[in-house]
Amino acid sequence: MEEKKIVPNMVVTLTYQLEIEGKETPPWFARPMRVNFVFGRDPLMPIIEQAIAGAKEGEELKVTIPPEQAYGPYDKNLIQEIPLDQLKHPEQVEEGQYYQEVTPSGRQLMFYVLKKENGKVLADFNHPAAGHNVIMKIKVDEVRQATAFDMAACDMRNCGGG
């Protein structure tokens, strides 16, 4: 049986899980994800594309993604003080936990609670992985030759449009 390797124009199915190096990873960030794409045609982060090139079906890999290529540096300007009465569910605000709600405009609001006192919350709006390496654990689930349909679907996903 021929080994199935990741090379251009192969459909690749991966399962991956993310961790934040040097700190506790929130469960919502660490949940396993499954993705498929046409290698060499669908856009991938270069560091991931380089790491999986030539990998075989069933292989497991670990990629360390530096902050500059993941969620960027930690920005102290994203720490803000917010009056608790401006939040929908101030009773759910707990120090050391993430708080989230949907704003009246439909925007998702999420922050890490650094401190809660005197009717205010000190909120950190940085992504949890900001300033940290992200560890991506990858399992190559399936590798197969792309069909004409796969290539057409890939072109449709990646075309501009306007």
C-alpha cells in the first residue's frame, strides 16, 4: 500500500488542539478541532504549512507558533476599567475568570477579570494567548488525492468576489 503523504493538491484532514505555552489554557481555546483543505491551494499559516509538508497519514506533529504569528504581543492598553452597572450580568463577573456577553449591537464582548471592586471591574481584553507561544498538536487523519470537485470548491472558497 502506498504511503499517503501531504504534498500539493492533496486533500488533508487534520485534528488539532491548541495550548498556550507557560499559562493555563482556557477550555474553549483547547477544544479539539477538525479541518480539511487542499494542501498548497487553501491558505494556511506558513509555519503550519511547512511543518505538515511531507507528513504521512496517521502522523502526529507538534508545532510551536510564536506570538508574532499567532495572537500578537500582549498590549497593556487593552486593560480597561469598566463600571459593573454597564454589564448585563454583573453578578457573573468573577476575578480570575473570563466574562462574556453579547452587546445590544450583537457584538461578542469577552474579557479576563483581573480585579473586581468598588462597583468596577478591571478587564483585560487581550487574547489569552497574546504574548505567548501557541502549541499546536496535530494529527494527520486523512490524506487523499484531490478530485476536480475538490479543486473547484477550493477555487470558490478562495476567489475574491465583489
